[in-house]
Amino acid sequence: SHRIHEMLLRNMLTRVQVLCMVVVAGLFTTRISALPYVERYYNQTLDHLNPFDESSLQRWNHRFLLNDDFWQTSELSPSCPGPILLYTGNEGPIDAFWDGNGFMQGLAEKWGGLIVFPEERYYGKSIPSDDMKYMNTQQVLEDYVEFIGFIKAQYDAEDCPVVAFGGSYGGTLTTFLRAAYPSAVVGGLASSAPIGYYDPDAWEEHSVDEFTFSDIISKSFDDADEECLQNIWDATDAIEGADSSSLVKNFNLCDAGALEPQKSSLFLYGLEGLPQLNYPYQIGNMPAWPVKAVCGMLRDGNENDDLLAAAASVTALALSYSLTGDCLEAFVEGPGNIPGDGPGSDSWGWQSCTETLHQFSSHGKDKGGIREYVFDFKSSAIDPCQEAWGEDYGVTPNPSVFTKRYGGYKLGDGLVDVSNIIWSVGGLDPWGGGCFKHDYAPADAEKRGLHYFTIPLGAHHYDLRGDHIDDTQDVREVREKEEEIIWGWIEEYVNR
């Protein structure tokens, strides 16, 4: 889910040091940690969409991260030292995404590039206003276009190409940035960008339905261990049969509010977020292949008649807290909610209540799923959005807004005029069900600069991570092709 993924990034990925391999000048070298960065701020426009309104004159402090260690160490052209590599910051503090984007950092080191990570407005330290009316994807994209102009001016890089990178909703932003503002970036790598999930009218023709997301999750556990789903169901029954006070103690919860709406909701919420983090090496406290690891924990717990303890350990691992440290506070949103998360009172909840609603359902035990959830537009979306934002805004989710503004599946199907985008998807990633795939690509896709890669053993935006000694062969091959394509865009721009 979105909230699990960003929470885990904040809790462990930003500080972990992983032995990784990066390509420098054609040679393999080791680096113990990600590149350093400096935190800076740009005086950003509050309202890009109402140029004659007073709000267009108001400014706010827009945080961004930057590394220029390799800038001006080579010459891309007489008027440009190197490319500008921009990460389209998405739903979370921008520093949480730095270490997970080693691929960009390796390219910057190899090509003499400038790395910039602007933060999405209304996240982290980039809070433009108390008024949420200035929060939508159009404003975010305009932020990045204006920011690119600022960076080019600051570094005397007006004639330097900018390449965008993004993962998940960030990949969606990368796609829209290239499609809507082709003069701002020469191309983009959009990894795990689930744009198709926001185009439900075209689901059927792309073999997607409301259960696709949750079915991929269930399949991940089933593929990892043929007994895993049964052990999950047994653990769920054990949790539901236990008294709340013992669960609060065994799961190290602050109070019984963390067990709502059902006692097992927290446990299942943690499990649903693991497949997108199913990487082949340890990251912080998360073991290699965590889906297989938790299946083993539940199997051992079942065999030893200690399933509740195993379920508690799995929940703590999945939600990145300790059973012996600080207790876990109840989630404001998430458990028992729409698979993949949805409406709520935080910034992502606002986006769900306006643009990014996931109309997902989930199969229960009788059909081989993790938990039963039936999406209903009124009870799943309108009512919680009214509760969270109705008093001040009265917002209603618009599930088709992305499709109307940017094209939805038509982007990936080649039915709109867009070029120089790489769409990559991991075969293990539940968000991959809504990503663009080669099966639906136009015949002249490569000629138009549209590229589609599937990483069979890949989790959520796996290819954006830095090279690692335990990487799967499929991601190595995809990164090599991506590098070649991106360098081709840069050369084409320089030689224009």
C-alpha cells in the first residue's frame, strides 16, 4: 500500500547502508552507501493555474535535494557540462527516496550529471499552505517545470538536457511531465507507474479488474510457499479468536484502537504491503525475499502451535516496529481500508479523495485471497472523503481525471503523441497490474521512443535501485538497456 511503502522508506531505507555495485567509466566499483546530498529550498509559486489571481504571486519554500559532485567533471557539449537527472518526487518526504534511487546516482557519476530531487508539495517540509485547494497533480507538474528553469539558471545549464526518473506515483508524474511538457525533459524512466489503474473504463480490454491488485498479492504468497495462504488464514482466525487485551500485549500495541476495524486488520495490512518490497537482498531489518521469509515464520509458528506469536513477529517486521520497543499507535487510515490505501485525512488521503482513488476489491479465503473487501463508491470513497474533508471542502473523488487530462491507457497504447518514455514493471509488484506493458504497445513503439520492460522477479520500482551484488539477472539486463536508451536521448539532444 502507499502508506506502508512510504512509512518503511522513512523508517529504514533512508539510513541503511547497503554494499552495492555502481558502474563508473565502464568499470565496476563498490560503494558502501548512496551519494551524499545537500538540502536546499526554492521560492516556488503557490498557484500556477490562476495567473491573474493574487495567489499566483504568493511563494513558498520548496525543498529539494541536490548532488553536484560530478558536475563539470566532463563536457557533454561546448555549452553543457552534463545532463540533469531529476527525480519527480512523490508522496512522502523527499529524503526517503534518495537511497532507493542508486541507478540515477550511478549514471550521474558516469556521465558527469547533476542530480536533483524536488519534493512533492504538501509532503515532508514542502508545505505551501494550510489550504489543500492548491494540492493536485497539475500544480505538482508545474512546480517541477518551474523548478527545472530555476536549476538551469543556477548552474548556467540552459542548454543541458533534463531526464526525469520516477517510481510508483512518481513514475506517473514522470510520464505526465514528459507527455504534457515535452520541452522540459528530453525523456523519462517511469518505473512501476500504475496509470492504468486510474483508467477503469479501459480495464477489461487490458485484462485488468478490481481484483487485479489483490490477486497479485495473494499469488506472491502462494508462489513463495504452497502452505502460506493457509497459514495466513489460520493466523487470521487465531487473531480473531483471541481477546483484545492479549493481542495488545503480544503485538506491542499502544491500545486496542490499533485492532480496528477488525482484530486481524493490522496483521493483514502489513502482509498486503510486503510483495511490493520483495527484493532479493536485505534492506535494514527487512530480510531478503521478505514474502518467503514471513511465509516461513508463519509455517514455523503453525507447526509449533505458536501462531499468534508468529503473527505478531510478522506484523512488526512488515510495519517496521519492535515488539520490545515503543508500542505501535493506531493507524489513522489504512487497516481494513481499500487495498493499496485510499481516502483519509493526510495528504495522500486528499489525493485519493480528488484524483488517485483506487477502486480495488479483494477476494477472501473462499476464493484464495488474503482478505475479503468489496469496493463500494459510496461507503469506500464518498463517505470517508466527506468525513475527512467535507466540512471544509466537500470534495468528491474523480477516478477518471488523469485519463481525461493526460490520456490513461492511450499513453501506453500509443494512441496519443508522446515519445521518449521507458515504462518498467516488476512481475512481483501488485502495482504492476496497472502499468503499461509491451503486449499493448504500438507496432512502431521503439521508433517513437516508447520502451516497455518487464522484470519477472522485480518488486516495486526495483530497477531504480542501485546495482547490488545479489541483484537478479533480469534487473541487470533491464538497467543496461535503460542506460543505453537514456544515453541515446541525451546524445540526440546534444546533436540536434
